[in-house]
Amino acid sequence: MRQINQTQVTEFLLLGLSDGPYTQQLLLILFLGVYLVTLLGNLLLMSLVPTLVHLLSRKKFISFTCCTAQLLFFLIFGCTRCALLAVMSYDRYVAICNPLHYPSIMTWKVCVQLATGSWTSGILVSVVDTTFTLRLPYRGSNNIAHFFCEAPALLILASTDTHTSEMAIFLMGVVILLIPIFLILVSYGHIIVTAVKMKSTVGSLKAFSTCGSHLMVVILFYGSAIITYMTPKSSKQQEKLVSVFYAMVTPMLNPLIYSLRNKDVKGALRKLTTRYFPCRLGISH
């Protein structure tokens, strides 16, 4: 065959996702946000490694700076999650109670505004809680009766009156815990009324099934958070147990609670199980 005389390729041209300048700018902003969140998540996972190492060490020291960062970021993600759970309940309210108007109500712009509002409120509440916790003088004991830096455990060590700080944290709890819970209850009240009025039993069951996983997360997360930040001080062991529950157990259960109730996820899991374990399921090739 005759060979064509061509220059050796030394570089390639990436055509990208779009040729439009406006679309490229939007994609830049979107992907930059995604990469920053991914980077932050990986950094947080890396920061957990020395925290977990403390479980094996006899002397579990942490600097004041690291304690501040741990308290702040833990509160930011926890408080933002509180707001996002309320937003999710509103999303389900619109989907079930106003299904025909859902596309016009839950637009991309509205979703961005709700997400931005959730993060903004979470950050503001976290900064207030952290400021009122760490502005106090700590000159006495430095033994935190906890497994990480949490506001209630730190306030006990303050060498001055903590009433003002406790009231500020309580008020922030009203903002980020009780108000979202009220909105969730209102949303679910309308959802229940709508589901009961449905003529189709299948439709009612589908509506309740759609909300079941979210409601389970709400009960687990808000219940333990309210016990820690909104109720009178209990025993130290009880506080530790509750903190373990909403800081570790609930996030671990989230993927299971949400994904295993999704029809597509269950179908994919069934196919994967059938492919790799055909004998146990009584399936032959």
C-alpha cells in the first residue's frame, strides 16, 4: 500500500464540550466549583487520618489552631446539612403537591439560590458558634472530655462565665435546627394531606415511599443534634454517644438510606449481584 507523506503528530487538539464562549464560561464556573468541592472533600478525608490515629495514641493532643479548624469545619458542614434537609423537604412538597408546576417552580436558578442560601446560613451560624466558643479564656484544665473539638465540650473548660456564649449557641440552634424542622413539618403536613386525598392507593404509597428515606435521615440527624445543642447538659458519656451517632453513624447510613430506595440503583445492584454471584442466586449462564 502506498504510504501518505504526512508530518508526525506531536500534539493533539481538544475540541472541548462546547464552542460557544458563553457556554464555556458557564462550564468553567461549574467545573471549578466541582473541583474545589472535590479538593475540599479529599482534604477533609486526609485530615481525618491523624484524628483517627488519636484513637490508638495514649496522649491525644491537638493544637488550639487545629481545634479551631476542626470545630469550624464540622459546624459548617453540619449546619449546611440542616438547611439542605429543609430544602429537600420543600422539593418533595413541590413534586407531590404541585407536580404539574414542578419544572416551572424548581428551576435551575431557584435550585442554585436554595443551595447558596443553605451554604450561606450554614457558614454564618458556624462562624457565630465558633467565635462565641473560642473567644472565652481557657487558662485552666485542657482535658476535653470528648473525642473531637465540639462547642459544648469546650465551654465546660472555659475559665469564665459561659452564659452569653451558651445563649448565642442556643439562638443559632433555633435558627439552624428548629426553623428548618418547622419548615419540614409544614412541608410534610401538606404532603400527607395530598397523599391521603389521592384516589389511587399506588400513588399514595409512592408518595410516602418518596419521602420515607428523607424523613428517616431528618429524624436521625436532627434528633441527635437537638439533644446535643438544644437540651440541658446530660452525662459526658451520653454526649459522646450522641455525637458519635450524628457525626459518624448518620453520614454512614445516608448513602444506604437514599440509594437503596432508588429504583435505578436497586436495578443496577441486582444486575451486579447476578453477574458476580450467579451460583448463589440459582442462576446459570
